[in-house]
Amino acid sequence: MAERKAMVSMIMGPLGSGKTYGCIQRILAQSIEQKPNAKGERPTRWYAVRNTYPDLLGTTLKDFLEVFTQPQMGVMKMGGLEPPTFKGRFQLDDGTVARPEVVFLALDREDHVKKLRGSQPTGFWFNEAKELLKSIVIMAIARVGRFPTSIAGGVDCTWRGAVGDTNACDEDHWYYKLAEEERPEFWKFFRQPGGVLATDAKDQRGRIIWRDNEVAENLANLPNQYYRTSMSAAEEDWISVNLANNYGFCTSGKPVHPGYQDSIHCLAEEPELDLRDLIVGVDFGRTPAAAIIHKDPHFGRFTCIDEFVTEDMSAALFGPELKLYLQATYPSLPVSGWGDPAGLAKGQATEATPIDVMRAAGLSIQAAPSNAPILRRAAVSKPLRENCMDGRPRLLISPKARMIRKGLMGGFCHRRMQISGSERYTEEPDKNQYSHPVEALEYGLLGAGEFHAALRGPVRQQRDRGRPRFARMAGR
């Protein structure tokens, strides 16, 4: 009982574990336990939050109505200018009437925080909490306990707070930091056992062999062999996150660089290299990023040893900050760099270009040879596919470059389109926190020598496309 009274309770579990229904039952329990007013009514107001309206209406609302059945427990109102709202009313054994109101909201952007400023809830339910921004969650919690009051509702709020459910996230996520590192006061974090467990055995492809977990939760309510069939054609990282409930990274989009394989291209630990100089790739904009690269003079191998990633920072601030980081981390090393050619454009309020600003900060940055997407992508994809004379890939990634690593794993991707019956993706990749550091890597490699190699690839493909197959073979 004491655990259930925590102000904020968050549960992380695998698919099928019943965590969503647990949160809905918690709303039901708190609605019943609210003290009644003079009329014998127990009023509460809840906000159910999801990141998008398609998910909110197709999943969150559907699951909610399986518990709060209509019309016995209330009426669902949809349409008009107001968000979807459930008006509950059902009698309890003691003769009092529970009157929960549940408002369904989709909040997925920073500017959606303002939607919460006027809210007067008893509590919140964060469905799939990892898909929500931390700023939205924090603002929501600051609003709880404002209903009922002796004026509005005729009785003071008995309990205020929030509940949330989520699948596992990666270790850079705000949820991981709160749950595993900070452990804020008034918060309780619950972690369910995974539906499957990893064994020490590997299959013929070197992939982990998983087994069912006999103590997984909610098994009685799942179809026969639910977890076995769910992982039959799934990728290893997807199984680990969504079925085994391990912290990790996976994406549902189409990776921009599908040739990247983390087990092959990412080093187990930070490399010990004979650093004589550095190559820096830079992507400008309001979320500038830099990829820090080393080129082995013997094998011609590139190793992305580090990154410098920022948020909402101008070039005037980014240049000096990057310079300070390089001096502190890699002192006395010569630096050459290439950036987005758009960095040659002058701003509306100044004659100085972003590249001018970088040079003024003491960084030798010039425009990359091209901004053509096909060439930029090839500058990374080509060395990912090729091996050096020692048999190892021509492009390696240090675990220190965390955002670039995740971007190559699929964070930088073509978003899947919501089209029934087909698996289609957006033509242009999403611009997100992973796209900027990966594109910085593309610019750095283009300038460091991959431009001509990338140019030969696409040009030959274009040239050969109209030639008969026998002619292409004869021209080899």
C-alpha cells in the first residue's frame, strides 16, 4: 500500500507484461479512494498523455475503455474543439459515487508544454513514457493536486501524483538517468522481469539464443508461446529491449547507413592510437555538432574517436567551445576540418559566415567538397563496407562517440510512414539529435579524401545504368 501511494510511480517492462493495464487500474483505485464530498461524490480529474494522437486513439484510449467500460462506468466524448474526454460515474458499495474525468492529450514537442499550464488535474498517466520529452513530464507533475478542492469539487484532493509505463530505453535517456542514477525523492521506479532471458549459447549466425522466462508477469493473459513467436524474425537488439526488458537502443525507422554493424564497426573500448593530427567534420545550424576523426597513415583507416554535440547554440558560441574542448582533450595536435558548405552563407544580421566564425576561433575549417546527399552518404557507407589489409573495416567508431554510434545504428533514419498494408519510409531522413553528428562525420570524411572515392561510385552507377549488361561486363 505504501508503494502505491508514491507521488510518482513509473514501471518499465517488456511487451505483453500488463504494465499499461496496471496504470489504468491505478487510476481506477485512486478514483475510488478519493474522499467523498458532501453530496457523496468522489471527484477526480486525470490526464492521459501519449506522444501522438494516432497512438493515443488507437492504443491508449482503446486499452483504457477495456477497463472503464461504457455505459456502465461513464461516457466517452469525442469530437469538437475539446480533446477526447471520459466522464465517469459509477456507484460504490458504500453508496458514494466515483466521478473520474479522464482527458486524453497528445504531447510530443517542447511547445506543447504550454498546453499543460492551465491544467487542473488530480494526476497524470504517461503512457509509453520514454516517447515523451522530460520537460513535458516535469511540467505535468508540477500541475498535479489542483483538483478537487473545497471550492472546485467540494472536497480536498486525497492523493496527487502520476503513474507511467514504458518499454526499456537506452542509457542516454532521461528515464534511465532518473531511474538508475538520480532516484529523485517522491518517485518510485519498478522494473518487471523480461519475457525472455539470454542464454550463453549462440546460433549459426553468432546471434544470442533466448529462452522463455518462467517468472515473467502476465503470462496467463498472453497467447500461447507469445514471446517465442514475437522474437522469431526480430533483430537481436529489438528482442533485448522490447522482450528481455534490457536497457538498449533500437529504432523502427530505416537506417540511413544500413551497412553499419555495431558488433563489427564499434570498438569494444576507446582505442589507443598514435595521434599526430586530427580531422574534424562539422555540421552547422542551431544544433551544431562535430565528429573528431583519426586517419591511420599505414592502413588508410578512419577511426571516429570522439564527438562534440550541442543543442541550441550559434556558430559564434560553438566555434570557441569546440576549440576549448579540442585543446583540453587533444592538446598540441594539429587540426584540419571540413564543414557543411552551407556554412559559407552569410547571416541576415552579420557579414560573417559560420566558417568565418570557426576560423576566427582558431579552427582551420573549410567547406566540404560537396553537399550532395548521395556523395555524403557514400563517404561513410563506402569505408564501412571495405576492409583494410589487416582484415578490419576501413571505418571504425569509438564508443566515446556515443551519438554518432547510435545514429549509425539507426537513430539517423528514414521514418516509417503510417500507410496500411505496406512498409514505406520517408524519402528524406529525419532531422533529429542523431542526424547532426552523423552528417558531421560525412563532411569530415568527404574532406579527408573520401570525396573522390564517393564520386567514382555514384558516377559509375549513373554511367552504367543505361548500358546493356554484357557491355558493362566487357568494360570491367
